[in-house]
Amino acid sequence: MSNFFLLDLNYYNFYFFSLILLNIFIYIFLLINIFLILFIFDIKYVKTLSDLKILNNVSFIYISTVIIFLSLAGIPPLAGFIGKFLIFIYIFYKTNVFIFLLFIFVNMFIIYFYLQNLRFLVSKTSTNKFYYNYNRAYLNSTCIKYINFFNFFNIFLMLYLEEFIIFFNYITLSLFF
């Protein structure tokens, strides 16, 4: 009976590794999407976060960037929230109270950081026209297709969440056995 308990405990440890891989996968997709958006514009003129106001020129890019920052902050029902929430439930299930409270505490700082970055994007102060002359958007159709795909993944991850978790379970089990 004790061997069965050890196998069960090992399965839950592999499940935790698959949740970590899912989170890494989500953040890689979100960061690729941010870099695609920045590569549309001439990024050598973006030196501070307040220069992100150039994204307001194209409304599609502006909305995509807002959705990405909200997902990175972990606002529901976006992909960043789902990854954090699954790890949150796992830690709560394992009754690690200290790690659970530490995770909550650190997560509040993460949410604050990404919402402050979003504040620079959304603020409606006047911008310098000099920047607009040099920061034109070259809307490449393939780049727009990739941005659409990543935003679809970001918003509708809940539809395919079970398949992703099963896939990452297979990966972690194949790595350790």
C-alpha cells in the first residue's frame, strides 16, 4: 500500500513540472507576441516605456498590446491567469501554506508591475510629432497573421487547456522515465 502512495506522490510531482512547462510555454508565446508588435515599429526610437504611445497609431496593435499586458499580469480569463491559477490550486492542494502565501505576495507585485507598464501605453498625454514621423508601422501581412494567432491562443486557451495539460504531462513523464 505504501508503494502505491509513493507512485501517487510522484505523479503529482510530475504534474507540477507539467504545470511549470505550461506556464513557460504561455509566457514564451506572450513574449513572442510582444516582440512581433515591437518589430512592426522602428524600435530604435523606443527608449523608455512612455515611448510606447506610438502603438496608439494603429488600433489593432494597441488592443493587442493591452491584451498581452493584461495576460502577463494574470487577469482572468486570459492565458497568463490560467497558468498562475493552476499552479495556485496545486500549491493549495499540497497544503504548503508558506509557499502559498509567498506565491500570493509575489503575484501582487507582478500584477502591479504589468499594470504600471500598461499605464504608460494607455495614458492620453500629448505626444511629440517628431516621433510619429520616424515610427511608422510597416504592417507586414505575415506578422499580422502571427499576432492574430498568438492573440487567439491568449484569449481562447481555456478551450484547449486539457489537451495542453495532457501534452505537457506526456513530456514530463517521458523526461523522467
